Amino acid sequence: MSDSEMSLPLDGWHRRLGARMVAFAGYAMPIQYEGIIAEHRWTRDSAGLFDVSHMGQLLIAGAGAEKGLEALLPADLAILKEGRPKYSMLLTDDGGIVDDLMVTRRGDHFYMVVNGATKEGDIAWLETNLPRAVVLDHMKEQALLALQGPKAAGALARLVPEVADLTFMTGDAFTVAGIRTWISRSGYTGEDGFEISVPAVSVEALADLLLDQPEVRPIGLGARDSLRLEAGLPLYGHDLDVTTTPVEADLVFALSKRRRAEGGFRGWHRIARELADGPIRKRVGLAVEGRQPVREGALVVDGEGNEVGKVTSGGFSPSLEAPIAMAYVPLADAVAGTTVSLAQRGRIFSAKVAPMPFVPHRYHRKGAGS
Amino acid sequence: MSVYYSKEHEWVRVEGDTATVGITDFAQGQLGDVVFVEVPQAGRHLARGGDAAVVESVKAASDVYAPVGGEVIEGNQALVDDPALVNSDPEGEGWFFKLRLADTHEINDLMNADQYKAFCDEQ
């Protein structure tokens, strides 16, 4: 472990729990505790506690914040209700994705959560491109936890009964054992669960309280990756980057209806063209034949072995006990059931385009009952 | 019968001119949950230091190199069928392949158990 990595507020806590630490996004982070497969299954069956404090938490306030953000994001912030996290992305003039993020209106400001590896660039991008009257605060004093899994709600409600009233993609301020938190019913595993913004000085106390619940175990980055892959959720820097557009990345749901029609945000011209004519390539899920994982960097090839696309995430699905992947393929191949060939280390693998998510989402949606 | 170790974290159990090869407990611990293994076919000639097998965990793929050269007698089909044997019994049921040593002197370049333990402590 090099000394150049920064430590998260829970660094010592992870090490005491036996985590294996690796460098990720500039931080020393836990890749696993007891093992990726066991942690993955625990999250799908019970509740997993993730430390995602490396992610950037930003406050954006001031006159013109809403309009200023709408110039950079394809979300309809004008109709975004208080306390409703919205998935969106920062876009380049050419429709490339600078980062994907969650943005929530909270009273007089917007609360934004961005990826850890990209947060410094995002901050610079926002400061350069937002009107001068808009103030951006990087909330370095806040840590971020995620509690994910079918038993997450029961475990958290023991500490904060009011969270039972939250439905998927809603959030509010709560006090947990005297600790002021912001909790939203959201996450990146495909399971029901919560993301909890908490002052870094109190995160260890809160993490201990959560870990005291019998349903809860700590989960590392390794299982976070296999869980989000099964859930069909793209990871920035792998499945998304400045060369991919929201249409190519199959994230059209994040382009709000009014914004799609009116434009007025960076990248709209290309996005409008791709919405009308179809993109050249598209992100799809792949079910890989056999047992051997096909990983990021493998090529999608045609019958003559020419590169026609690339695998951007791939691994072994603990839930399906089979290799799965995400790849960009030519639009004509982006149809469930299409067989594609993949080249990895001089070998050809066969895969079928599969609907995503690979494992059904189990979000707690409004009106779905408890 | 003696067991030797390589710097690539393989173990080699030698009986006469026959060697059984696998990866060490240290190696499986570093890899994490193993989900795929490929072993060499009987009859294949392996050069010392050449690619011999593949082991993949949830996170990453790794090559297993032949710590000694020779002709493969058997690849462990039980391991191919149940790759998790690498994690549960790396230096027993989780063996990768057996070969007939081309040159028994090659084992002299490997480490004994004490040397290997010291080597791992430095990692």
C-alpha cells in the first residue's frame, strides 16, 4: 500500500474488521472482508453496509443555481420536487459523459453526489461553467454510507422508524442516535436500501450502530462491483466516459421529457440526433457462454475478427453462477438474443445479448406496499 | 516426498520423477474467490516458466506458470468442475496438474517451506 493514498474517515474501522485495503479513486478502500461472493450473497439475502465516503458530496446554492445546472445536465430541475434524488450526468458539448451523479433539491440548494475518482474534475467543471453567483461547497466534512439489501429497511427502521415512510428515490433529514443525517432510499446494488450522508466525525458511531443490527455485515468494493453489474448499472470510467453519450449508454431515461424536446443543455444537438436516428453503438448486457469470465478490455469482433465493439465491464455473477458482462456493440446487434463473439487474450468467446438487469431490481417503489 | 515452492506462489510436491503442482494458500488468499480454472491436458509439454494453467477469481485473471518443466500426466478435472477447491484446499484437493519432470535438478532452484514462509512475510 503506497503512502500517497488518502484515508477515509472509517479507515481504522475497516482494518479492525479485517478488510483487505486497496487503492481506489485515490483512497485506501476495503475491497473485501470475508470474501466477495459471501458478501455479495449476504447483500442479496440480508443487508450490506458499504462505505462510499470517497464519493463527492457537493452543495450548489445561490441565485441561478437551477438554471445554471440545467445548462449542464439533461434533468428537468424545474419540476424536481424537494427531497427526490434524480439520476443525471454532466455532459460535454459533444454529448460525452463527464460524470454520472445524483442531484436532489434540498430547500434553497441542490445536493449532488458524484463519483470519487472524478470529483475534482467535476468540481472544476462546475466552477468553470456555473454562473458566478452560484456557490459550490465540496462537503469534505461529510461521510457517506450505503445500507443495501432486502433486510436493510428493517435494520435501519430499528434506529430511525421514520425511514419506513421513504420510498425508492425519496430522501429526508433524520436524526439517528443524536447524529444528524440525510437519508435517501436509493443505492447502486439493485436492492432496496438507503444512502446515508453523515458528518465524518460521527460516521464511526453510526457504522457501529448499523453493524450491531443482526442483519448487517460490512461489504467491500469487490461485491459492490459484482452487485451493480448484476443490476445492469453502469460504472463511470468503465461503462461510461467522455466518449460515450447517454443514448449510446442506454440511459435515455435520464433525459427528461421537457429537456429532450427543448434542449438548452450541453451535448443536446448530438443527443437529439441520436434519439432521432439511433446511435451507432449501444451499451448492452451479455451472458457469456461457459464459465470463464470475459472482462473489461475484451473486444467484440465480427466474423472476420475485426473489432466492432468492446467489453466495458465483465465478471462472474455470484447470483447466476455464470459470467456476465456489459459491452458496446453496433446498434444492429443490440437486440436481446443476438449472439456476439468476444476476443480475450487470443481466444474467442460466444455471448448472447441479454436484457438488463441480469438480476431483477427489488426497489421499494411508491404504492408497492411494504 | 518433499514440497517445494516458487516465487510465483506455486507449490510442487515431488515423488520420484513425478511432480504435483498447485498454488499456495497465500496465493489463493490473495486471489479471493476462485470461479474458473483451466488446467493443461495430459501429454502437453510444459517448459519451466511457461504458461501452464489459468485461475480466475471474481476480480481478476491470473496465469499459473510451470515451476518446473516436463510432460503433463494429468490435469485436475475435479478442480475444473469445482474451482472453489482452490480456496478450500489449495495444497490438497485443489492441485492443478501432475507432470513427469524433464530435469529433476530444476527443483533445486525452488524454495523449501521455511524459505517460502520468509518470502511471503516480505510480500
